[in-house]
Amino acid sequence: MKVDPPLIPPAEARGRTTVFISAGEASGDLHGSHVVRELKTLLPEAEFFGLGGDRMQAEGVELLFHAKKLAIMGFAEVIRHLPYLTHVRRTVLREVMARRPDLILLIDYPGMHFSLLRYLNLRRDVYRPQILYYIVPQVWAWKASRGPELANLADKIAVIFPFEVEVFQKFNGHAEFVGHPLLDEVGEIPPRGEFLRRLGLEPDDRVLCLLPGSRKQELRRHLPLVVETVRILRKVAPDVKPVLAEAPTISPKFFDSYLKDSGIIRARGVSHELLCHANASLVKSGSSTVEAAFFGNPFLVFYKTSPLSYAIGKRIVKVPHIAMANLLAGEEVVPEFVQDAATPDALAGALLPLLTIPDAIRNARAKLDRVRARLGEPGAAKRVAQMAKELLIACGACWFL
């Protein structure tokens, strides 16, 4: 792809360390903001630009594009947004080649980031930044060819699950386990009674947490399923209080037509509190499953996508489970309901014992305790920032040290 010539002097001509940091989703924006904060402590005169959201911008990152327009998932959905994504990719390549940052720090979002890495690899003769990849694509689950490719293209790889170190070491990659960022990002949780009263509930209420997702395309499929599941469940357990955690990035009006007269209590920006204090949870597949495992909350995993996306994904996914709790445990500690298996009757039937049968509840929590222990120790952002600083020092790019 042809890229326009530099518009401003490259980093070395300006005499200051420059970092390109990129995150294409809300979770990556949160993780990235913490890394930037730590890096600013280590390298106080560094400047940052890239892709991210409000949190990274608040830490001083100059955004080329906002992450809220980049959070697109599913094969069919990506195809529909291809013109815009192509525009973003061309702009990023142009700006990187123009500014020539000393460090490229990439967080998840493999579609865009692998395109950038491949382009930079082709231009190594004229520009060679240090490259650090944080929160890697799940190469052990699908697109296994990306494992050796990333090991070759990145100078260092910061992984958040311990088994990923061995995955990249097999390809001679320089991977380090930094711990899961969730351990640093869980804020202070109020006592159960205080939290439930804020929702109009009583401290001894039997609460079901509902986490249907944070993107409109998945919510359109999940919300009708969740509402019907709750309706069936409350026929046999009428005392259950269902609380749905609305994604703060989605307008409340979007939920109105789905949740009207459903009997579901709505809350915003309190997913961690809900996962901590609920009796059980219904969680869509994704990063929320790690959060549920962290809080030891008995839960089910479910997911529905477009028929095309599911057909393609089913052919290329190479792992026996979709929930990270199950992958970390090496067995199914959390029931999974995907696509046609995700029916209201099936979900309600599996949730009922987690809400009402003491032995089932104790067994589920014991299994999740073992998963929690495999998430590492707090301090992921500090470890990533230190890895970045070491890369910059090794190449002589800390201009003011």
C-alpha cells in the first residue's frame, strides 16, 4: 500500500521519545490508559499518539481515531464496515511513517494491528521501531499461523494468561506473563447491602446478574433471548431479582424496546459490583467471563452471532471451550451455550441450580477459585511499561535519560 511521505520530522529529529499506542475497543482503551500512566512516570517527557478512547485521551494520547467507531466484530460485520476500516488503516500507516515513533505498543485488536506489523516489516530497511504487543490475539484458539508471525514481528510480547508464554516460546518469541489487567482495574466494591439498596433491592434478595454484551449488533441477538430466559426462570423461582448491566457506551433508549415490561432491573456502569454481589450470572462470551471468574460468581456463558459468522468461526476455532475460565481450568467449570444451544429453556434450566441448590453453588465457586489463582498478581500495567522502557533503552531511544 502506498503511503504519503512524512509530514513532520520523525521522532529522532525532534529529540524526544514518541510512542504509538493503539487499542480498538473499550477494554483496550482502559488497559492502554493504565500503561500510558505508568509510562509517563518512567518517561515523563514522552509523547503519545494512536487509536483509543476517552480514557487514553484523558492520559494525553493524541487520538487519530476513536475506539467507539472501531469496535466491530464478526466476519459478516467486518465486511460491511470494510471501507471505513480501510480508511483508518491507510491513515494509521501514513501517520506512523510520518512521525516514526520509537515504540509501537499494540493492545489486542489483531485485524488492524497485524496489517500494521506486516507493513512495517516490509519497510524495515528505512524504519525500524521497537514493537511491543500487549494482550495477544488468541492464536491458540484460531488462526494458528499468527503465532509464529507475531513471534517474528514483535520484539516483546506481554501476555495475560500464563499458558500463552509457552505458546510463543515454541516459535522463539520473547513472551512474558504480566498478569491479568483486571486485577488492577477492579475498583472499591461497596458492601452488598449498600449496593443492592441503591438498586431498590434488599440485602437478602436472590439476584441474577445479566451481562448480554456491549455492542449493538450482539445486543440485538442477545436481549430477546435474555428476556425470555428470565420470564421462564421466574415461573419456577419468582423471588429471583434479575438485574441487567447496561453498557455505558450504549444509549439507554436502545434498551427500552427490549426491556419494557420485562421485570428486569436496569443498572449502568456497575458490572463489577453486580458480578461481586449477585447470586449467579448469565454472561455473554468475552472478557466478562474472566471478570465473572475473578469474582467467583457462579455463571453460564452464552453467545449467538450471525449464521455466516458462526459457520466460519466453527470451521477455524481449534479449542474445546469458548469461556476463558474453562480454558484456564483445562475443563468445563462453566457451562457454555452457543448459537442453537442457547435457548431460553436451556439457559433457565441451567441457571436454576446455581441460584437455588447449595451444593451446586458451592461446587461452582470452588472451581472458580482455582481459575482465579491462575490470573497472576496485580501490576500488569507497570510490568508492560517496564518492558516498553527496556526496549527503548536497548535501542537508545530514551532521548532524555
